[in-house]
Amino acid sequence: MSCVIAGGGPAGAMLALLLARTGVEVTLLEKHADFLRDFRGDTIHPSTLQVLDELGLAGRFLALPHRKAHELSVVTDSGPIRLASLRGLPGRYDYIAFVPQWDFLDLITSEAARYPSFRLLMRAEAYDLIREGGAVRGLRYLDPSGEHEVRAALTVAADGRGSVLRERAGLAPQELGAPMDVLWFRVPREESDPEQPFLRVSSGHVVVAINRETYWQLAYVIRKGGYEELAGRGIEALREPVARMLPFTAGRLGVIGGFDDVSMLTVRLNRLRRWHRPGFLCIGDAAHAMSPVFGVGINLAVQDAVATAGLLAGALRSPGRGPVPEAALRRVQRRRMPPTLVTQAVQRLVQNQLIKPALTRRFGPPRVRPDLARVPVLNRLVRRFVGLGVRPEHVRATPILTPSSHNVDTAVGAEDPVEYPRMS
Ligand SMILES: Cc1cc2nc3c(=O)[nH]c(=O)nc-3n(C[C@H](O)[C@H](O)[C@H](O)COP(=O)(O)OP(=O)(O)OC[C@H]3O[C@@H](n4cnc5c(N)ncnc54)[C@H](O)[C@@H]3O)c2cc1C
């Protein structure tokens, strides 16, 4: 029995590693030539740190350049407000680690490549499902050398919120709505700048700032559909509020020469009612697109992967059976739907009650700056929700195969060795 996974994001890469280490033949397809793609978040929360720990990877992960955030806070015009402190969370990890997502994916896939049953195909874009006898029996993909097929007992769509395979399976998500989109750009950083990543809110404006040592990665939140109008006013319409909210960047905003230097990321919040067909399963954003609120999407995708491997690895290891039946796949959905429902409900609440008014209404700085982290019940609730999420998953199986000396390059199917470029 074997598994083919479309999409080398957090969900697909983690599932591939977990299956490979228990001896399941697994092929992972990623349509890009590297993991360096548009921003989809840099936040690794305690629940994912715990999973890395259980995999014996926490040491290597924490050796990557990273920033730790022990507190959730928002900087307003009159100063910072603490929302919650992660200190005191059960478990070994009481912080969010900010690590560029390509480093995280590089670590997971290079670890998977040490197992002989893992195969990584880069520049391999899945475009259709193979169907036989009412079940999915694999997928078709395109790479620089042409069209190919991979047959498998289980085909997993981990190809993100624009999932092609989900659509080919006739599954359509229910849209829940998001009031904002995000503009994403870089500004040089200087030694005297703040150290920590932070959220800055001012009347009508919201910015997230992530410290990447030599530059700031900035996310400027705009109201949904507001991009054309903003771009029509010229680049000063973006530079001006950023300079006002982050005064230390003021002299450097000339690097944003125009909207060509800015990426527009559409925010979506949706989920499938049904995540499976016989022999086919959607996980991660393909099953439920997450909003950036609380930065939990990567972590939910990882949790889906851990639950899927825990529930299906045994079946996938047993020899000579046909496609994985829907009854087994339904168990994955039943396990992961409640955390999805609760997390999306809270994201919607924050989107509608805080972000939407913050973007559309004018308000002055708060007269009092409450330290919400000092309200014990509230702090415990927020810290648990953000840090561990609803129903944190744990790696159940121990590896049954000793990792071989395979490395990423030898496991990659495309002709050229894969290199993972770094942003300067
Ligand atoms: C603006 C924005 C900011 C966000 N910020 C954060 C944050 O700070 N923290 C956080 O935790 N979450 C954040 N999220 C949510 C988070 O990005 C997602 O929930 C998470 O990436 C989902 O992981 P995934 O593996 O399911 O999908 P993805 O990360 O989307 O990965 C899908 C992968 O599949 C590949 N692929 C797509 N189609 C195909 C195909 N046909 N064949 C082969 N490969 C394919 C893609 O190239 C990609 O590598 C943010 C989302 C948005 C929109």
C-alpha cells in the first residue's frame, strides 16, 4: 500500500515524513522548484514544537535562526497592550518561534529524505485524479519532462486553499468570509530597531512586523477588495501610514518604489463539509483555509498531518489492499473537524469584531491600556487556544525503519538538484 501527497506545504511535508518513518511508501509532489514561495506565515506554535520534539527534531529546528515570542501583545498609539502570556503553558515550550517557512519545510523534507520509502518530486504539479471502480487510485502530474502518473492506495490533497485535486474530486468548500487582505513587503532593518516581531494597530490601520535580521517583513492589512483603490492613490498611500505607525522605518520606505514591490495576499476562510472520497483525503488548507488571525494555520495543518498518520499509517502498511475505504478517512475528518470549527469560529469573531472595525472606523488611542495577561482566566484561555490549540495531536508511532543516508538531492525526482535559496 502506498500514499501520494500533492503539496509540499506544512500539511503535506509533515504527513510525508510521518508516513515514511513508519515504512509507508510515500511520494510527495511540490509544484515549485523550491520552498521559497509567497508568505504564508512564519509562526511555529508550542503544539508544533511539541510535535517536532516527539520526532526528535526540536534541537535541529531550534538551531535555525529564530525569534521567540513569549507574549502576545499589540502596540497601539498610546503604547503596548499585553493580550496574553504563553509562560506557564503545560509542556516544554512556552513561546512562538518565528522561523521563515522555507527553513521549516527544508528541515521536514530533508529529514523525510533519510527514509528509503520517501520520494520527493519537485516541479511536479498534480492536475488530475486517477479514478477506477468508483475510487481514487492515484494522481496525474506534470513536470518539465511531461505528463506522469502515480498510483497509490491513498491520494492526499495537501495542495492548499486553491486545491486543484479537491476540485477534481468534486468537493467545494463553504466560504465563511474574511473582511481583509494583506499587502506584503520588505523594509531594511537596522541594529537600533526593535527586536521582537509585533502587531501595530492605529485608527484605520493594522501592520504586522516580522524581524528577519537584515530586513523587516511587513504585512499591511487592508479591507477586502481595497487594493485597487489604494494602488490608484499611488505608493505614498502605503508609505505614509507605515511611516507614521513604525517611525523607525520612515527614512527607508523609499525601497518600496511602487506596488510592484508589494505582494497582495488574499485572505480566505472556508472549509469542506466532506473531506474525503474512497481513496482520497483533503487535509490542511485544502480542507479548511485559515485566516492569518493568531497565526495558527500552519499549526492546524501540522496537526491534521499528525492525526492522519496516526489513524491511517497502520492501514497503509498492510500489504495488498485496494484504495483506503471512506470509513477510515471519515475518522480523520471526525477527529479534525471539531478543532477546525472552534478555531475558525474564534478567527471569525476576531475578524468581525476587531479587525473589521479597526480597518473601517476611526477611533482614538484607548484611554486605559489594560494588561489582559493579568486576568488569570482570560490569560489561561487565550494562551491555551493560541499555544496548543483545540485537541493537540501527538506522534503515536515510533519509526520502524532506521533512517538511511539518503539525502534530499538523491530523493528528488526532477533532474536538477534542489537548492533552497535564502532571502538576502
Ligand atoms: C496572508 C496570510 C498570512 C498567514 N499567516 C500565517 C501565520 O503567520 N501563521 C500561520 O500559522 N498561518 C498563517 N496563515 C495560514 C497558513 O498559511 C495556512 O493555513 C497554511 O500554510 C496551510 O498549510 P497547507 O500545507 O495546508 O497549505 P499551503 O501552505 O498552502 O501549502 C500548499 C503547497 O502545495 C503546493 N501546491 C499547490 N498546488 C499544487 C499542485 N497542484 N501540485 C503540487 N503542489 C501544489 C504549493 O506550492 C504549496 O507548497 C496565513 C495565511 C494568509 C493568507
